[in-house]
Amino acid sequence: LLSATIQDRSEAALRRAILATLRHADRLLALPGPTRLYLEQSAGSGSVRYVPNFVRLEDFGPVPDRAGRSGPPEVLFVGWFLAAKGVRELLAAARRLPGARFTLVGPVQPDFLAEMKPELDVLADHVRLLPAMPREQVIALYRNADVFVLPTWREGFPNVVLEAMASGLPVVSTPVGAIPDAICDGEEGLLVPARDADALTLALTRLVNDP
């Protein structure tokens, strides 16, 4: 009990110090939307400026013409191979969409990879896992894809969503962090609840079945 009391007092003192620092700043720069709201509530809206992430469109070249493509639709995920990135839900959706090909590219968390290996083995005919690679190679994957998916549970402002949009891809993601600042549901892509494999499957089905 004494330890908990000391911890509570330490956290309260830290919060007071943070608020005092924020209120003495002349200008506060916020990256994701939720951070902007927190800063405005803590220090007043007058000192807060929102600076979203961005990409250089020149790096991605002209948007590929995907209309004449044949073969299975290509679904791309770029990010850490982690539960918190929605990988478990994504593989559940892939199991129910055998007519699409899924590429997951990014660094892996070894324990989670070991846990998911049986599922990856079952899905090996239409799901591939690629390691992290140079940005130029990732851009080539964007250009070869038809749909981008990021079913993450929590996020700031993921550059991969902006990169997918710069490549002309519809995005299936979740309304967490600043993702709704970039994706309006039904316009640039589809937003589904985090941790909801059924909703993710429905959204992906809607896109892969509708050129």
C-alpha cells in the first residue's frame, strides 16, 4: 500500500510538471490528432499547431493503371508483424479470402512469429511474409498491390497509410490515432473497428470483389 501511494504521488507530480511545461511553451507542435486535442485541453488552443505526417508524391511516380490487371487481387500490409498491428485478424481474413494474395512485409517479433507459424503454414499458398526492406522496394510492392490493409489496434499517424494513398491504393484500416485524419470512411478507404476480424473480412471482400 505504501509503495502504491508513493507511485501515485510520483505520477501526480510528473503530470503537474508536464502541464507546467506545456503552459510555459510559446508554441506546441502536435503530430497525431488526439495529441492536438490533449495539448489544446492542457495548454489552450492558441499555442497549438497541428503538423501532420506527409510524403513526397514525387517518390511514388504516376499512379499505376490497375484496371487491366489479371490474376488474383493483391492485398498488401506494411508494418511490424505484431498482434497490436492486427496481424492475427488479418490472417483470419486471409483464411476466408483464398482468392486474393496477401503480402505482409516488415520486421517480425520472434515470439509472435512462432505463435502464428502454424497459421502461416496453412495459408502458404496465398499469403507470403517478407522481411523489412529498403523503401524503394516497398514502393514497388505498393505499385504492384490492389488494396492496402493496416488493421492496427493503436497508432499515431502511420506513414504507410499515406504511402499507400500516394500509390493510388484504397486503404482498409482502423479509426485509431490520426488515421481518420487521412482516411474518410467510404472515400479514400474503409475503416473497421480494431480487433474485429469479421468486419475486416467484410471490408476486404468488398474491395477485392469490386475492381
